[in-house]
Amino acid sequence: MKSRFQLLLLTAMLIANATFAFGPIGHRTIAKVAEYYLTDSAKEQIIELLDGESIITVSTFADDIKSDRKYDYTHVWHYVNVDEGKSYADSKKNPNGDLILAINNSIEVLKNPKSSKEDKAFNLKMLVHLIGDLHQPLHCGRGSDKGGNDIKLKWFKRGTNLHRVWDSDMINSNKYSFTELAESIKKPPYINKEEIESGNVLTWYQESKELSEVVYASAQADENLYYSYNYKYFPVVKKQLNYAGIRLAKVLNDIFK
């Protein structure tokens, strides 16, 4: 009985990890980078709204709640799939929502003075996470392969998939803590704050959508990826983490003026 329970628990963990965007280290890195650029006013209002917690500690909230069935409705908020050749504006929308709609809704709730503190806190936690998801290119990938989850690969001879390689395999293999990773990407050549901040949720989505095609072309099914892939593409992961952090700060500073 005990071994059966352990097997079920391990299976559940593997399923959950397959859908985590950037993984805990990635999301905490994004939040840490954002903290560098938050105004004092934004920091104070966020701490008050989160009852003393930081955006770092709540950055994985949107993934953590996947284990609670009452939040099943939020699962589709983590990604957006648009058919090839179509823009987001022209695409058929998921009636249950998507990543772009969820981000914009959270911003709207947070800006609304009539929103309750509970609603604002929930939407802040979601927003911190979802801005990160927006910058993981395969969360803006193809619906036909579940954002690369169906493209089976090997990472240093261990079974994985293309989505997980970009979520966590590269980050975990480099063995950074989130603080070390955040420090490493706040220095040149990763910094051009004004340029990075420009645009909006839709233009940031378009960047990730275009990058997803580069990611799809980077590996073939069943390929064994190792040092050369990490050397070529981990800098891209770092760039995306940095962009997400700077843009998250921009959004939060605008909300909490």
C-alpha cells in the first residue's frame, strides 16, 4: 500500500512539473529582478497588500494552486495558443480565458479602487507569475503539441520534453540559486531598461511567439541535448528572465503609483 501511494505521489509530481513555467527558480528570479526596479511606493503597497510577503515568495502561487481542484479554472491562464499565420487579435479565443486575458484582467482588478483586498491580493499573486509565463516562449507556442510538451527529448540522456527544457532543465543544470541568477542578469549585456520596458502585453506576447519558432527549430524529437545546446540557449533563457523582471516592475509601478 505504501509503495502504491508513493508511486501515485511521484506520478502527480511529474505531471505537475511538466506544466510549471520556468520552475520555482525561474519565477523567483523574475520577481527578484523586478524588486530591483520597484519604486518605494510600489514596494510599500505590495507588502501591505500581501500582509508582509514579498513578490518573490508569492511568485510560484499560480503553480502551487494547481493542486487544489477549486482553482482548475486558472489552468488555461498560463498559456496562449494562436494558429500559425494569425495574430492574437484575429484568433479564436478560448472562452475560459488565456494568458493575455488573465494578465489584463489582473491589472484591471488591481487598478479598480472598488476591488476587495482579497481579490487584489489574489490577482497580484497571479500577475507576478503570469508575466513570467508570458516570457517563456513555449507558453506562447503551438496548441497542437501543447507548447512543446509532446515533443519528447533527452536532456543529458535523461527523458524530458522541449517545454521542460525551457521551463527548468537548463536553469536547474546551471545550478544557480535565484539570487545568483538575478544578480547575473542585472549587469550588461542584459540591461537596456528603457528599450525593454517599451511596448505592452500584446507586443511582449508577439516577441515570445516569434521566439517560440526559434525554439521549435532548435531541436528534433528524440534528440539528446547537452552542453552545446545549453551554451547556445541558456543566454536566451537569462534574457527572457531579465525582460520579464523589468517588465513586471514596470506594470507594478504603474498600478501602485
